[in-house]
Amino acid sequence: MPITTLSSREFNQNRAKATRAARKGPVFITNRGKPSLVLLSVEQYQKLSGKQPTMGERLYYPGAAEIDFEPPRMGGQVFRPAEFD
């Protein structure tokens, strides 16, 4: 995993370069020669933090809105009124 170091000035002038580098490994951003920030991909951050994706993130399917789905209707009475004796 390559580590990239950019000055804050380089980062401000070329964020696309920093983004591409962050997909491959951490990007250290320096301020006056000292590391001040680290840019990570979401996957790298989740590995480090131990955070698991939510159920919604796991179930997300791009383009799901365009899929035609018509579930069968249930016949008869689905719910019965409660019986109290």
C-alpha cells in the first residue's frame, strides 16, 4: 500500500490527484512540513475503525428503482379482529 505525502498547497491545487492516491493508500497532508491530516478511502477508514456497514448500506442496489416488481396480492382476510372473552 503506497503512502503519498502532499503539502497543503499541493492538496488545494490538485484535489483530484489526492483522491486518486487515497484510493491506493493513505495520503498525508502536511502544513509547513509537518503532517497535519490524513486522507483515506472509506474502505480504509472502515477497516481501521472497525465500523461495519449499516443494513441499508448492505441492501443498497444501484438502479433498483428501475426494476419492475409487483408482489402477488394476498387473498382473503389478512388480519382478524382480536377476540376478548
